[in-house]
Amino acid sequence: MSQGTLAIDLGSSSTLVGWQAAPGSPGEVLALPPLSRSTSDASIPSLVSPSGGSRWLLGQQVIEAGSEADCLRDFKAMLGQSNAPTTAEQAADALLQGIWQRLPQAIEPQRLVLTAPVQGFAGYRRWLQQWAECLAIEEVALVDEPTAAALGAGLSPGSLVLVLDIGAGTTDLALVRLEGGEGRAMPMAQLLRFAGRSLPERQGQSQRTAKVLGKAGISLGGRMIDRWWAKALGAPEPAPQAWLNAAEALKCALSDTTSAQVVLESEAGPRPLQGSRRELNKVLDAAGLEPLLDGLLNEVEAAARRAGESLDSIDAVMAVGGGSALPWVQQWLQRRLPKTELLVTQPLQAVVLGALAMTPALQVMDVLQHGISLRCWDRRLQNQRWHPLFLPGQAWPTPQPLELVLASRGDQACVEVQLGTPSGESRAEVVFVDGLPVLRNQEAGEASVRPWNQPALQIPLPAGAQEGQDCLRLRFGVDAERQLWLEGFDLVGEQQLSRQILGIVE
């Protein structure tokens, strides 16, 4: 029986499963009938239907049973929400469990690598952690999709890669430095671990290191583009699934030709549906896709500058995911990065093959996407305000903790540690108007902070502290599990306070 690494790239429209028998050996994509589309097309439609009685219909089974109209789809994008719908979690659980049960008997996974979108990474992580706990496997790792794609590009060590991943439900952008040996930077933690022991180090081999310099994402992808396109083609609102399927097929056809025709299977019978690349480009322009992508790229560029890098130093751009094939996207990349080589090799398999390349002899040095803020008292303004603890782009685990010294104020009995997540720099958000996704610009001004959905930590002040006297030294840091930790020292009583885990950061 072959032992090795299994990778699962759960997508909004298609899911891929990869296998690597031994570290350093070529990875392969597994076809898993009857879930896969065919023996030659190993992709699994991300469709789940409970219409099979006590057993779920999964992937290609849903299509062959004619159950697409009432099946569960697009559930991946919901998993990153703070309160993901139960139906979305059940559908994803059923699909991943079905994949696990249909693995070839000749393979035995020793470790599992799962991928996640940048947007909603923390919520996605919580769900995957719960699902992985039921597996008889000791090593489970999680990595964001654009980082995995960069690792699967096959570029030489030292390359600086920008990855644009436009999937069905999300758009992610990441800047990744592929380093060789130990790398110049301080080695960070191994891949995110949440279901088993640490990934083993291989003696006598240099480690490849991937350093994430910046990343940004938004919950908008090919499905929303299909809705815009269907409306432009004359679909009623909200667009029926048949219209969305036809719009998607026409959109894909226009990646290869300037005009195309597909058949719309409506209740009134089949009818031809025509469109041109020029018309589709006008729809994307009118929807505001260009300023949205510009905003994401600006966020990544700002993080790169903080890390001492420049977009002018990029060696290659990878455009992966189904949406990357749109000529409009290719043209946008060429306008923004005219001097950079554009790689579109295996755009659908890049993420899962890159995930296979990550274990066991690989380290990932990651950065915070959003940063962390602490609510504190401003003496000058005499009110509460948010003070940044860690900025976006901060490497984790933190090489040095952040230290704060707090003084007693009047009859204050305790210090309240209230944390929040600053909003991103992007000034665009996705809202739904009459069931149709619309990009809406946010008002400029001071960035808002979203308080964490948990009670604030109460730290009692030392007894006998005088007003204005320094009484507490607090140290904050982020560990290898993305956990924000707090250590305290009583300056009055000269004693150490117990270490606290405050939550998972993004």
C-alpha cells in the first residue's frame, strides 16, 4: 500500500484531489468515479443533493441524476462567514467525506493538505478543523490558495510571484517569495496545524521556504460575473439556474473566440443564446470590476513596500482559477504589470499541485491580512479609541512581542482588553440589490474596526496602585497556530500573570 500526501482543493464550482506518493515525487490529480466528471476529467463538480434518500448524491452523480435544479451549490463561499449556514457546512462535509470514502484502496494518506481562500480564512479554518477531527490521520495542514498556486508554479528559488486566483466564489491576490535553503529571513512556523502532531523535518535536506509578503481577497468570483452577464443577455431577475448555466458556458466560450453561441435550455424549450467578447467586456467594465481589482492590488503593493519589496521586482504572474481565462482579466494584468511574464500553466490544477509540494519539507512564512487593534483610553481626547497592535503585513509567528505599559487611572479596578479587526484598505464591497450582486464604493474616511465577537478580557489591577503609577506590563504576540497570546507582569507586586490565548487572527 502506497503512503503519502493527499491534497484537496475544494472549489465553488469544481473540486480537485491530488496525491503524492513520496516527498519530491511528481504529484498527480486523482479521478474518483463516480464523483469525477470522467476518467479523463478528474474534476469533481461541487454539487451536493439530498435527493438520494438517506445517502447524498455528490459531484457528477447530481448531474447524471438530473438533480441540478434543487441541489446545494456555491456553499464554499459561505464557509468563510462568521456564522456559516448549517446547510453549507453539511454540504461541504458530505462532499469531503464522500471523497475520503472513495479514495483508491491502494493509497494510505499519512498527511492531508487542505486549501482555503484568503477572504474568510479564519472561518474556513474553524470549519475544516471540526471536519478533520473525525479522520484517522495525524497530520493535517491548511494553506491559502494563492500561496499554494505559487508553490506549484515550478519557478526557481528566489522568484517573486504574484498570484491572481479568480474562482467561482472568491477573488484572491497574493505576493509570494519562493526562497531556497534556510532563506535570509528568520524561519517561521511550519504549515498551520490543527489536527495532529507537527510536520516532521527531513534530515540532510535543505528546506524550501515560501514567504508571503502580502495578500488580499474579496467574496466575488465567477458566479457573480455569470449573474451580471445573464442580466445583460436578457435573463429575468433573479436569473434561473438554466440562464446562469448558459451564461457561464457562453462566458467560457468567449475566452477562445470573439463571438459564440450556446443553447439555453429553458422551460419554453431550447433557444440559441449569442454574445460577443466585446459585450462581455462592457458588462465587466460597467460592474466596476477594474477598480475592485485595482484596490486589491494596491493592498498587496502596500504590504510589499512594508516588506521592502516592489511590484517592479516581480518575476512572474500566475493567473489561476476559472476566471483567470477571461481575456478581460489578462488585459488588466498586462496593463498593470506590463513588464512581467504571465504564467497560465495548468490554471485549474496549480493550487492542488502546489499544496502537494508543501509537505513535509517546506516552511511557509505568512503575514496577517487585516491586522489587530486594541481599544484603549486616550488621555488627551478623554475617550476610547482603537490603537493598532499589529498592522496588515505583520509576519507571524511574531519574532518580537509587542509590549505595552499601563498606568492606573483613578479608582479603576481592572483593565479591559477589547480587540478588533480593522477593515481593509479596499473601498469596494459586494452588496445585493434585488438579488443581483453589485460593487459599491465605500465612503472614504477613517478605517472602521470590527470588534471581536467575544467578551473582553478583564485583568484586575494590582492592589495598592497609585493613580498614574505604572502597574501592568502587557506583551502581545502571534504564535505558529495563528493564536494571539497575551502575557502580563504585575509591576507593583512584581509577579508574572498567567498567559492567555485571546483568539485566532486573520
